[in-house]
Amino acid sequence: MATTNDLKNGMVLSLDNALWQVLEFQHVKPGKGPAFVRTKLKNVLSGKIVDKTFNAGTKVETATVDRADMTYLYHDGTDYVFMDTRTYDQIPVPEDVIGPAKDYLLENGEAMVATHEGRVLYVELPPSVVLEITHTDPGVQGDRSTGGTKPATLETGAEIQVPLFLESGTKVKVDTRDGSYLGRVS
């Protein structure tokens, strides 16, 4: 148990039989009335984000979430297998837990896997990864009012928008949070 004074970003709380991660918190002391803590919480399993207000000093139940750096090994049917880099234990992670991050997973790629009581909660990739373009159509210069983009397929099978001058075989940096093109890598 902790009080609302102990809240930190990233802390996981157990409220109403669900796990909630603290995204933001703010201690507020109005001129009139008691102090309170305004928080923005994200449901760890569903991803739903809610705003919740607590009275200052209220006790909240914290959940123990183990975060471990792991290496992605391979895809096995509906599971993605990760290996703990410290203990060499292999754990299967269901596809629905990984979500859209699967589009940026390369074999031997690093990821942070969070577990609670032996159950995998979520997989967090680095903010950006370097991937190779396996297929894209040649760019055509023509009438356009903005810098043009075209679809490109990456080595993981994901499709992103890239500038017209890029060709197949080019390595690019991709943002894993929204799948946007960040730049070319030489």
C-alpha cells in the first residue's frame, strides 16, 4: 500500500480489480478546500485512458510489475517467443498482448517485457528501430504541392509512408509508437 503522495509516473496501481499505470499526476492545493491529486491512468490490459482524482493522502494499492529486458527470438504460431537476457528463460507472448508492436519486431531485437504474477502484461519496444525496405515503387516527380510520399513494405511486412526518393534495399529509421518514417540510415 502507498499513499497518493508516493505516486510516480510509470507506477502501476491495482484499482477495482484492474491494473492501471500512472501516466501523469499533479498535486493540487486549491485556495479553499482540501488538497487532492489529479491523475491520468492507463489500463494496462485494454489501453483505455481515464482521469481519476484522489483526496491527498488516500491509500492506494500498488501492483508489483516486473520489467525485464528481453530478446525476441522467433514467431511460433500465435505466440512470439522472448528470452530473458539475464536468466536465458524463454517465455511465449500471445499476439494480442504484443499488438501493433509486432510490425517492428526483428529476430534478436531488444524489447522490455512487463509481467505481473507470471502473466505478461505488455511488450515495450525501443522508441525507434532500423529496418530495411524490401519493396517500394519507383518515385515519380510531378505536379504536387507538398513533399510527396509513397508506400513502402519493410522487412517485417509492415507498410509505412516514405519520401519518393527512397528505393528498395534502403535502411530507414521507424518510430515504433506510430509507425512514422524518421530518416534514412546509411
